[in-house]
Amino acid sequence: MPVTIEDGQPKTSVITFYINYFTDCMVYELPYHKTFEIDNRLIYDSVKYEYLICNKSGSAGCLFKSLSDSSFTRVNSDSVLKLRAYGQFHDMVDVFKEVKPLSIQSKTGSGEIVIWRYLFHHYFYDSAYLCYNATLKDIPFSFSPTLDSVNNSKLVQIQFFIKHEQPDTNIELRDFFINSFEIKDERITEIEEKTQLIKICMRQGKFPGSQR
């Protein structure tokens, strides 16, 4: 996520994508910005969603432009998710292969919550906090199956503290820019509309499934 500066302060940008788990397939809600400009002035900026239907096994997917769309584009779901959801890392443990921590500390939070703190000697990353919650182990999605397994828990929140004094800029700020990722367990909304998208795929022999 890029650092956006307004009036000398970092601007917070929150982009949320949703994963809906059905019996045999998943519906990803993938956000994108829809903007409209006049004479280089931003008049309209809104977050819209496209819908990716994919099997729980296999890399093929059906991408719909909206919930009311009656046709789809066949895509490679792994490529789409890497570009628009997960970023370059499919397993968050890979981050620590590139940015090796100087020290690691842990502390116990309330209930079954454990927080790990990583300190780095790196030009870009200062530190990171990883929060685990064992009560959410049954959620299918994972930031890192490796870290979940090692800690016998579920990695539910990650915060990277990023330095603003980047080599290619003259920006000097007092605080760190925080890149944060979080898992939340929520109820599926718009079930009928999403089920209709699945049925469209089913009619073409793709991704059979029903709502869990």
C-alpha cells in the first residue's frame, strides 16, 4: 500500500475484501475505485466490488462485474487474487524470509489471544505485531497456514510499522505509517444474489455449490 501524504500527515486508506464460503466454492468480493475527474479535479471517488466465483480446488474462476451481471469472464483465480487481494505473499511467513527480525517478543492478551512483536533492522520496516486468536481457528481463510500451525492458533491481525524516511523521498514525519491486515468473522450478506451468480456458473458446468 503506498504512503499518501496530506498536509504533512499520512492518510489512512482502508480497503476491505470479503470471502464468502459456500459448500463447494467461494465468492470473493474484490474492491476497486471508480473515479470521475473534470480538469484534473476529482469529482467522484467510490469503492465498488467485482465478484469472483472459484472452486475450493483448482485455479479457474468466473469474474462478474456486479451482483446483477448475467455473464462472466473466465479468469485464473490465483492470478486475480494475487493482484487484487493477497498481494505478492500468499503466506505471510514469506515476509520474514525477506525481512529477517532482530528480536522477537511475545505477550499474552485476554482470553486465548497472543501477540508477537518483531523488531527489524531494515531501511523500510521498523517492527511488526502479529496477533493470534485461538477461538477463530475454524475460519477457513488464513494469512499463513505455516504460522497458524506453528502457534496452534489463528493469525488474525498483522501490523507493519513502516518508516517514512524512505531513500527516494524527502518526507519527514514524526509517526510511522502502519500497514494493517485483519480477519473478521461476519455473516454472509446478499445471499440470494450471490447464489444466483453461482447458479450461472453451474449452468455452464462450473463450480457447483450451495450456501453453507
